[in-house]
Amino acid sequence: MGMKLQSNVELIRATYEGAPADNARHLAALFTPETRWTEAAGFPYAGTYVGPEAITQNVFKRLSSEWLDYNASAEHFVSEGSDVVVLGVYSGTYRATGRFMKARFAHHWTLNDGKVVSFQQYVDSHKVWQAIE
């Protein structure tokens, strides 16, 4: 018969816990043209980007080109209704300075019908800027 529908937390977990290419593929499958992605105000890529192309250009292309081994390691998943909150740690080396950073994050995802409506990043940006400057 048909595939069992995955829960919101299962959908989001699959964007953190596999190989980077698998995570990216799983994430892309959750986007719609209306998906709103907000990077924290103090973060280098601060802003709200709408739709897969804007999100890729302003966030993921920059992360992959400006950082070496950039990783978002998830430690806890908290799910309630349409919301999933992920707590974890970013790590990576900023290419231009060769400085390594580790910074705690919280990600707040809101889903509807198995697609991401919005993503909001909370992060200890100071740790990130220490690696960049």
C-alpha cells in the first residue's frame, strides 16, 4: 500500500543526521516557493529569504564556499503540533582566517502538510564572528 506519512520530527531529523548530500536533498524536498528562512539578526547571513533559490544563494552556497567542514550537529529534537525545535552545535573553520568555531544553536521549524512553512535560527553569533574577524 502507500508509504506511511513521516512525522514532522522525522522529516526534520533527516535533514541533520545523514551525509551532507543526503541532508541537503531531504531539506530541498521540504521547501516550497513560499518557504520563509530567517537567519538570526547577529549572524553573518542575517535576513529572511523566501523560496528555495533565495535560501540556497544566500545561505547554503555561502556556508559551503566560506567555511570548511561547516556542520550543524543536532542534539535534541522537540516537537509539538506543527513546530519542531532542534538544539545543537555548529562547527567549522572559516576559510579566510583558518579559525575554527563552535557555537550553540536553536532552530525553530514550522511545517504544514510535510513542507517547511518557516525556519528561524537562534545562534551564539559572537562565537561565529570570532572565527571570521
